[in-house]
Amino acid sequence: MSCTWGWPGTDYLALGLLLVLAAWLLIFLRRKAMLPQRTMSSCSACGGSLEPAYFRCPHCGKTLKGHCPNCSGIVESRWRYCPDCGTQTATTKQEYKGGAES
Ligand SMILES: [Zn+2]
Ligand SMILES: [Zn+2]
């Protein structure tokens, strides 16, 4: 009855290692898949990488966002209407009037 016991440690070790590896791989893949959605976008004019907070492209100077003329909320330049109040943005009526801020 002693031979069946042998060295079960190696089996458990291999199984445990496999489990850890699988869990790590899962976490790693999930992180990798989630990253691009959350962080960088690219400039439509020059293709440079942009942070979501940028108002202008640091690579080519293209205006990315402006302020709503009605509620002064942040409006991206490609949006036609303010998401907060629904006002048509200045960029679509005519070329951006310059705005109060430079
Ligand atoms: Zn750019
Ligand atoms: Zn608005």
C-alpha cells in the first residue's frame, strides 16, 4: 500500500502551475484587450496619438474639441450637436469663430 502514494507532489505541482499559468494568461489577455479602448485615440488629420483630455492635437495643431456656445460644455469638433444641451455647435454652422479662449 505504500507504492500508490509515491510522490503525488509532482502531480499537484504541475497542476497548480498550469492553473496559475492559465489564470495569469487570462488576466494578461484581458488587460491587453481592455487597454486600447481606454487610452489612446489617434488624430484624424495626422494620425498622431492623442490623450482623451487633449483639446488640440500636439502633433499638427488640429482643433479636436471646443466649447458649446450655449452651455460651454466640451464638444468634440466632429460632433454636430452639444451632448449636454443639444445646441448646434459653432464648427458646423461655420468655421470655428475662434472662441473666447485662444
Ligand atoms: Zn494631428
Ligand atoms: Zn451645450
